[in-house]
Amino acid sequence: MANFDSELVKCPYYRRSETNRICCEGLKKKTTINFTFEDGKKRRAYMNIYCNDIHNYNNCMICNMLNRKYGVIRDG
């Protein structure tokens, strides 16, 4: 089933989402980090706050960790 939420994503580490899960780039090649929520409503809320917001996705704990992996330094 197609996930139309993906069309709105701004985070470069996002890979896909499912009913109650967000899958992001992993720390090692050919791996993903799976962020699992209690339900789809909470997943969508998280995506709207972080994944879909060009000004806020860097505040996601997974994005922040992956930025450190690549040596990306951000202000604040």
C-alpha cells in the first residue's frame, strides 16, 4: 500500500513509514533505524512536527544522531 505521508517529508534521512513506524537511514550501510509508535495517529503527529518540517527536522533525535555520523554541525 502506498504511503502518501512520504510526499511531505523534508528530512534527508527518512526512508519510509508504515502504519505505526518511521524507518530512517541506519548507522551502518544497508541498515535502517525503526522508530515505532503506539499507533498511526502518534506517528503522523511526530512526522508533522519533525520529518515534514523543513525548519524543524534537525531537532529529531534520530536526525541529530545521523548528522553527527556525517559530521554535520548545526547552530543551536
